[in-house]
Amino acid sequence: MLDAPHPPAPPDLAERAMERGKRLLRRRRLLHAALWTLLGVAAAAGTVLAVHYWPQPTVIAPPMRGW
């Protein structure tokens, strides 16, 4: 089995592998960019909601004197 000749590879194998790798890399970059954008939008929305709905203090304690 090891002494038998190797089967021939298709002549365009390297080109197809290169194109597939480029396509996968483009998809990965697009996905990462979309997720980072979504994270930024979620952080901004969370900040806006926290500022808007955070309860404001109704009674402010007087300053402490005589320490």
C-alpha cells in the first residue's frame, strides 16, 4: 500500500484552495465587524437606558461636620 504511487492531484487544487481560503477569511472579517458593531450599539443603548432610568437621589445628606 505504501509502495503504490500517489494518486494525481487536480491541477487547479491550489487555486481552489486559495479562493476558498479568501472566501472564508472575508466571511470571518465581516462576521467580526458585524459583531463588534452590535456590541458597540448594545453598549451605547445600555448606557442611554441606564442614564435615563437610573433613579436620581431624592434626598441629599448634609455635609458632615465636626469630625
